[in-house]
Amino acid sequence: MTFVTATDDMIEALADVGCVPIESSETVSLKASDRYSTPPWLASLIAEGLRGIDCDPFSDPTSSVEASHHIDARLGGDGYVDTWEGESALVNASYSAKFPQLTAERCYEQFLRGHRIFNVCIASIGSNYWDRWVWPVASAVVCLGRLSFPAGVDVFDKKGKLVCPAGKAQSGNRSEIAAVYSGPDVHRVRRLFEHRGRVIVPS
């Protein structure tokens, strides 16, 4: 795979494939049910794979992610619109509704702008949006299985029953999770993650 940094002309050309810059997401999720953090062991491996994390564009105050720059929706930030500082990013955004597709599109755009990215997401491997936004820029895909995420805050069901206390990982995740890497250090990523799950390297 050849890695390039997009020129202004290339960024403008993104519109030709339907990747129109998002002016305002207006839908950044603040729901407690979406406030699950990246497991510390995974954040640590990703930091090593990226050789440090410059930006956490969908940050939460309870997150264990150590990044130089955080974009926090609770402070008015918006990872779908705001500038991703630096050259590397760990992405773990909401999995609700249309967010996975919006996140994949944003990662596609940011990779073409020169970022090295790990996107922790639902493994919708056969979906249309993966075909359009994920596979074209995926250098490696780490299949993590039904990963459990620590809750950032107490999570309650619709009847007010505590489902998962803050800091605890909720079991019974029904979705397969993947960590999609876009960047040049494929062999490094494969070595770091081969003991954690299947690593797919697109040809």
C-alpha cells in the first residue's frame, strides 16, 4: 500500500466520492449509554502502535487514553468538526445509530490529510460504509471479538435500574469489535496485536 498526504486538490476531490466536509455534526452523543471508555490495555497497545497518541478526538474525562490533545463534547468540542491536532489519533466514538458511519468517513478524511489512525469500532466488515470509507484506507484490521468496555459513568436502563456502575466493564456485548489501523507501520501493528486477535492486512 502507498501512503500519501493529501494536497488541497485531493481534499477538494473528496467531494467527488461523496465525502463532503461536515460543517456541524449537531449530534455528538452525550448519553450515558455511549460513555464507555477504551480498555486501558488496548489504549496502551494502540499508543505503542502509533508511536504516541497526539489526538483523542472523541475524549471523555474518565478515559484512560493519554493523548497530547483531547476533544471533549462535554466542553463544547466536536470530533466530527474540530481540527485533529498532531499526526496520530486514537478514535473510539459512539456506536449508536449513524455514528459508526460518520466516524468512518471522518477517519477516511483525516487519513488523507496525513494522520496515522486507530479507529476502535464495530466490525461491520461487509457493510456498504466499510466498503466505501474503511477498507480503502485500512492498513490493518485487528479483530478483537466481543470486547467489553469500562463504563465512564453509572449506566441505567429505562426503568432506572443500574445496568453497569462507573469503571466496570459491561459483559454481554453483542457486537464484534475491530481496531482499524491506517498508517505505514503495518509490521509493527501486526507484531503488537497478533496475540490479541486475528490481524487482517488487506492486499
